Amino acid sequence: MPKTPSFTSASQVLQRLIAQYGLEGPLAEHRLREHWAEVVGNQIAGHAQPDKIRFRKLYLSVDSPAWMQELAFLRPTLVEKVNAALHRFQAGCHIQEVILQLGPSTSTAPPAIPPDKRRKE
């Protein structure tokens, strides 16, 4: 009897390629930036933005020393919330620590396009 060909879903193929080329971190960064306010809430998102994920550490850019101190107390909660979000996004990575840095994000991500400037399809 001839073998029935097995099919691989597009999702499985993409997950394999993401892992093969080490894109879990950049993909996780992108998804986290995109949904940051949903993950941590509007108040925190108004004062801290994800910068990068390196070696299981999330680097946050914080706008003031007062918020750096506040977020230092919230580190365990932030780790939990971010890891839950990364799991939901199926990002393939998780963080162990949050590093706080004062100042604007040093991310090389392109700026968001205002809604009035987006291309109409």
C-alpha cells in the first residue's frame, strides 16, 4: 500500500525557520513593542518602553528616575506579565530579568506610521 504523504502546516514551517535562523528574539521584541500597553497597562507603558531582549534579559527604557524606582519594585510582576505575553504570542523565548535604563529607547525599530500616512489598500 502506498504511503500517504504527510503535510506540514505553514505555521510549523515558519516556526522551524524562525528557530533555524535565530529570529525568536527579534520576533519577540517586535510583538512585545506592538502590544506593550496591553501587556503592562497604560500607566506603565506611558513611562517605560521595551528596548531589546538579549540573553533572556528585557531592557526597558524609562523616562524618569522616579519611575525607575517604581519599576524596580515591580520587576517580578513585569517578568511574569511579559513571559505570559510571549507565551501567548508563541514567540519561542522567555525572559529571566528586567534591566531598567534611563532615557529614550536605543532600539533600531522603525517609528510607528501615523494612521493618516498609511498606504490605503
